[in-house]
Amino acid sequence: MKYQNLKKYFIVPFVFFATGFAQAFDYIQLEKLIKENKLKTISDTIEKLPLSYKSKYVLIFKSRSLHGSSFENPRVLLYGEDASFILSFNGSPEQKGYLGLETMEYDQSTSEFKYREILFPNEKESQSPSSVVRFSDDNPEKCLKCHGQTPRPIWDTHPLWPGVYGENYLTDLSFAERSGLNKFLAIQGSHPRYKHLRNINIFTEKNTFKPDVAARYTNFMKDSPVVELSKYLAKYNIQKIVGQMKRSPEFEKFQFLYLASLSQDCGSFESFLPDGVRPTVVKDLELFSVDTFVKNKKQDLLKKGRALTVNQNLFANQILQNKALDQFRFIVEQSLNISTDFWTMALEADTYDYTQPDSVELALEKELIHQIGKSDEKLKNLVSLRAVGSTVKYCEYLRKNISPNLAQGLKKGSGLSTAQSLQKIYSEEKIRTVAEADPVPGLLNLCASCHQGVVGPALPFLDKDRMSTLLNQGNYPRGTLLQEILYRLSPKAGPNQMPRGLNLSESQIQVLEDYFQNLSEKK
């Protein structure tokens, strides 16, 4: 009886609280807020926003959007509790976009992003009762020009976000960032817009961007605003990608092959391919990977050029992981006839960088399993077993459900030989530009692109420290790894000469030979 009374007074009100006040703030509520309160300025609108939005945000001192920005007057992205709805504004009448409040909303029901703009009257006009606030349609053309016809977030990839306070992952603010932040803090308290921001001290606390030893030891580490926002955007972008795939009538036919292309514990992806299509797919995947690597290498250089400073060791190690999703993207493009050109959130166009703070492969696999598992109870059960260390049955289930008939649904190869395709890719002017800008010999990119464990054996060609050690080790047909590489570079190797498909000049071969020789002598 006593329990029933407690339930009456405590449990029921709690349920009411949870269901009555937990609705997330979204665009509909923002529009209602502005209209019902007759708000005429961005400043008044910010003041009326929920506390969560005024407390969680990133500051952008160099923006490439329609909003101008500076160290003193940064562009602000308010992302609230989960970044499903984001608002942005800047702080100076001299900046472009000053009268606009931009919004981005992720629609869970459609797995799509919606971009909108709200234009406020200028200061003089806002005093007039007849002035109006203008609300754009969903995804106006000015937004789609940058975000694409199937809109996606444009946000730099981990571990470097040039132009955002905290641009280097796990690194203290640079001198330029710290100086710029001080200018902003000096005006923030009296600024008509920025004064409404709460939790501003997060940008000055010592553990925000680079947790100290004590924070790491006690595991009391909290993501900085830029990392937290990056994780949310990456999550929604993955949901968007899988949602786009699911809308294709061919999705179910290939769904287990997609899982196999992402699996990290089911053996070689090639072993999952039907016999009838394996040789063609392997050849075309090699070319696909080379082209992707070259484009991402160019992005790396441009991205580092935009940053104030670069944590070279951290950035180099991250590049080596090369989250380009070659296998997965290749199979999607081949089977669903879907372009993956606009899947990445990277700012640079014509790139395929999906690197995020957490593993993008695991996140994609998890979302695919979630969607496929809605109609496949057995897959969900096998995934549960895999979580406790039993992977064999899960992998067997994928193999069993990948039909040999899939070969009929995959596109045929390009028709070009490997040599012709590589010559085509590497004759372009943009590739020569990348090679000239890169201190590592441009031709080394060829070695690295094919030796990431997909096409050839995994070898860290771009990691000088690791390669200098490995070069003097190994049990290869010609001896050490260095001896094997030197042999493979020489005409003596015949059809096994590397880089495969290219006839290097004597001078080019000499450049690579000298590079590897010098590298081996460092240890």
C-alpha cells in the first residue's frame, strides 16, 4: 500500500515530466518563438533560446561559409544537446551574413539534412512595426551550392579543424588562437549577441583542449566543443549515407557484402567476392584505391595549409589510417549506382576523407546492422555473440548470404589495363602539383596507396620511423624488406616490378632507391 502511494506521488509525475518537457528544440519551435514574441533581432532571438543552446557551441575565427568571421568576432555554431538542430550567426555589421541566422536540422524520419536561413531587418528597420523577419524554404539554392543537391554537413575531418578554436586535436590553443580568443573575451560580456552565451569559461579551462596527466589518469576527460560537435555530425552523416543506400531497390541484395567490406575480423574482403567477379573487382578496386589516395593526399596538403599550426606527429599518424572506405565505397558505387562523391564532410572538394574521432568503419557497420537487423533477427543474435568474442558464426552467416549471383549486379570493369589506368591518373597536372609540394617523393604515394592491406601487404610507406626499422628486417625471397624493395624497383623483377603497371625512368628509380637506402641507414 505504501509503495502504491509512493508510485502515485513520485513515479507518475516523473513520467509526466519526461514526456511533457523532453521535446527537443527544432526549427518549428524556433520559428514559433520568433513569431509569437515578435522578435526583430538576432540578439533578442539568442536571448530567448533554451539554455542548452546558449551553453553548447563552437567558435569559428576563419569561416568559409556565407557568414564572415574573425578572431574578435567569430562565427558561432550553437548545437544544443545533440546537434540535431544547429543555429549559426556572427558578430560584426561589417561581416557578410550579419543579418542572417543560418540553421541546419537533421530529420531522423527521412535520414536527410535540411538547411534554412532566417533574415532579420537591419537595426533601423527593426524599429518599425511593419518590418518583417523572412524565413527561407527548406534547402534554398544558396545553401545547396555548397552543401550539395543531397545536402550534407561541411565540416573538416579529424584530427584538424582549421579556423575553429581548438583546431588541433588534443593540443593546447596555439599562440594565435589564444591571442584571438582574448580579443573575443574582452568584448563578449558587453556584445549585443555574444553576451547571451553561457559556459564561456569552457574555452579557457586548461583541460578543455589538451587534458593533463591527472585528467587522463582518472579518466575524467571530456570532449572539447569542436570534438563533441564533430562526433554528432559524423553520426548523422553515417545515418544519412545508410538511409540513401536503403532507398535503393538493390540494397537488400547486396547488404551482406557491404557488411563484409567493413568487417575487421572476418578475414580478407576478397574471399567474400563471388568467383565470377573476383578478378575484375580486385583489379578495379586497386585503381579505385590509387585514385582515392591521390585525391586525399592533395586534401591533406591543402588542409594543413589552412591551419594556423599543425601537430605534425598526430596529423601524420592519423593520415596513415587513411579512412577512405575504399572497399565499402567501391562496392556501393558498383552495386547501387550511387556516387559517393558527396558523402564526406571534408571542406575540400573532390576528396574521400571520412576520418572522425571514433572509428568510421565500426560506426557504419553498426548502423547497417541496426537497419538490416530490423528484419533479420538472426543477424542481431549473431552480433550479440560477436560482442562477447564469438565472431566465427557471424562471419559464416555473411558468407552464406552472399550469393554467387551477385556478379550479375556488379558493373563490369573499366576495360583499361592497370598500366593504362595508372598512367591516366598520374599524368594529370594536379598530381604533379601534389608531388612537387610533398617533401616525400611523389612516387612513394604509389607504393603507399597499394600497400594498405587491401591490394598489397600492409606496409607503412609514409611513416619514416617505422619504415626505417622494418627495412632492415624481414624474411623475403631477396632477404630484408630493403633488399626486396630494391629488387622490385629494378628491371630484373620483370612482370613483378613495382610500382605495378608503370615504367619508371632510370632517374625516378634512382630517387626511390636513394630514399629507401638513406632511410634504412637511420637505424
